Amino acid sequence: MLNQPKLKELEGKLSCYLVGLLFLALPFSVALSEIISAVLILAWVFKIIAGEKFRPAEYPLFYPILGFVIFRSISIFFSVDFQGSLKGFEKLWLPLIYFPLASLELNQSQKQSILKIILIGAGLLAFFSGLRVWLGQTPRASFISTGYYTTAVYSTLALGLTLAGFAYSQLLKEKIYLGLAAAILTLGVFLTFSRACYLAGLVIFVIVLVKKSRKILFILVLALLLAALVPNLKQKLGNRLDWKSSQIMSGRPALWKAGFEKLKDLPPTGYGPNTFKKIFPSESWEKVEDKQTSSWHNEYLQVILESGIFTFLFFGAMFVKQFIFSIRKLKQSTSPPDSAFQLGLLLGILSWWIVGWFSLVSFDPVIGLFIWAGWGLSLKFSE
């Protein structure tokens, strides 16, 4: 019969394997990722029920996540379209993945293995997505269950982690590996032709360049050289970088203007999730170019309109608390892997903040799980 310490060790290994599998599955299968996440969350809940000590103070995002989930739930029940808003429950549980990952017990070797798996999964996504553009199978980088937008944001977030790892790496072999991974991710972002991610990627490169390492210029040059080899690149890029083009914002100003108009009569609990078509001013619909759109194309406007000011404040509190936590841990860290992870998360938060002005980020289950899982792991990369 196994004794208690061995059971604890076995549990830790199984959890570590599941986390690794989660990060490998995220870029390629939404269903598998959600199943693994649900298993991790349920296992964490059962451990607490079984008597494991739970101290909310040990989780910096406990109250912001709790507040967000509660007020988001309330907005569903007070929605102007209750039936349509019920779909909001499908993604409401995603932030909870933060807790099981924050409660993991990982040694240094396991932390490094998880970080490598994160980069391998993201690198494979960027490589195969870019290859499909290269072979002419798709006009913008995407892969199976991840569309070009998900591919762009996921690769951008992973790029921040990779560049941070490159900057803090002290081994030549590791620098070469991370440099190649960063070049592939940069090319993957570029071939999605997502301008918001171009901007976020540029900010990431500038910050790492100024603060940590000028050697990342070699990564950028390599990525650009690879991009130049893509057949018919100029034709594929089209006028997406023509800042004088009337299409540069893809009709978003009309959406935002209508959204700000709806803020004037905003109920305390918002209009409810998935009510975009229900509440969009009919007189403004003619100005919208993409008639298939179903969102405000702005993360912050989407949250406050759907779920009200209190949900929005808790949503913002998650950003701020995690940003402050990672900055503090980065300053205190003496371990290169831990420092790299915290810097990577900070770059990821900045990327989320930038891209969020133009699109939805956390509403995508792949990206949402990636972000909140990473934030949970940040507690383990600070010990």
C-alpha cells in the first residue's frame, strides 16, 4: 500500500503531466484543452473538499476572479436577451484554471519542462500555420481548430515568453534554440497579417531590445528573411499596412461609436452576454462594413456593455494585480528561468492590453485558458 508521501509525489507528477498535455493541446484542440482544464479544476476542488487547506490570501487573483465570475453570472440573469445570454456560461469557468495551476507543487526541473512544452506547442502552431500560407493552402496563417486571429494572438503571447527566455538565457545552446523558436513565432505572427498583433509584437521587441538584449535583432532579421521567401508575399499582404487606406481599421470606428452610444443607458449589470445584435442601434448598422460581425471588436467595450461596470472593474483588477505581482517577483527573482517567465507574462499582459483595443482576447477559449493558466503558473515561477 502506498504511503502518504508517495501518493503526494504521484499526484504531483500526474498534475504536471496534465499541465504539459494542456499546453500541447491548446494550439490544436479546443475540446481536449477544455477537458484537461476541467479535470484539473475538479481535482483541485475535490482536494479542498477532502480537507486540503485553502487560503484565499495565497492567490493574488482570488477576489478579482471571484468578483468577475459572480457579476458576469448576474449579468446573464438580468440580460435583455436571457436565452441568448445563457451561452455566456460556456466560457464563464475559464478563469478558474488559474487556481489548480497556482496550487501545483513543482520543482525547478518540472518548471523548465513546462516552459519548454509551452514554447514547443506554440512553435509548432506557428510553423504549421505559416507552412500552410507558404504552400498556398490558406491566405492567412491558421491551423485546424485555430483561426488566423487565435493563431496571431497565441503566437504573440508565446513570443513574449520566448524573447524573455532568450534574454535571460546564459547557455549558448539554449539561446540558439530559443532564438530559432522566436524567429518561427515572429514569422507566424507576421503571416496572420493581423495588424493589432504586429503592433503588440513591435512593442515586445522594443522593450526586450531596450531593457535586456540587443541580440534579439538577429531574430527579427532572420524572421524577415524567412518572410521574404514566402511566395507572392506582396500580393498576400495587400494593403494591410497602407496607413492611408480607408480599410486600415476594418470599419471598427463605426462599431465603437455605436458602443459608446449604448454606454449612456448602460444598466448596472450590463445588457447581457451575446446581445450585440440585440442592442446594436439599427440606425448605425448601415455604417458597419462587415455584416457578419457579432462583437464590438474591443475587449473592454465588450465586457462593460455585456456585464456592467462592476464586472469591468473586477476584469481590470485581474490585469492590474497580475501586472504588479509579476513586476514585484521579477525584481526579487535571482533565478533566470523565473525571471524570464515573469518578464514573459508582463509582455503578455501588454500584448493583451494592446490587442484588446481592436479585438476580443479572453473571450477566445484557447487564448483565455493560455493566459489564466500562465498567470496561475506565475506563483510557481516565484519560489
